Amino acid sequence: MEVGIFFGLMIFMVVPFAIFHLWAVIDVLKTPTSVWETAGQNQIVWAIVVLALAFLGPILYLIIARPQLRIVTDRAKAV
């Protein structure tokens, strides 16, 4: 019974994290370089951060870089 609980918890913890991590990697890589440059961020550095810091990297990207990238994208759409 303990093994079943362990695997159940892993599914509810690991699968959402893996999806979140994959989303962050894809988002970093699909954002155009011009947007990164305009936002004053470095795409290569953030790709390394997201990939190297397995749990913390995607969270840092979501909190620090992504809002700045969205501001640049929204300004470009408004023009």
C-alpha cells in the first residue's frame, strides 16, 4: 500500500512540474530574440537557467523575465 501512495504522490507532483518545466523551456526558446533584446534580457542565459536549475529556474523565469517580455510584446502590438 505504501508503494501505491508513493507513486500516486509522484504522479500528482512530478507530472505537473514536468509540464511547467517544459512550458518554460518552450516559452524561452519561442520568444523572438528581438523581444529579448528590447526587454534587456539574454535569451541564452535564461535558457541555461531554466534548464540547469530544474525547480527554481522556471519559477525565476516566470517571476523575473517573462513579465518584462510580455510588456515589450504588448507595446509592440499597441503600435
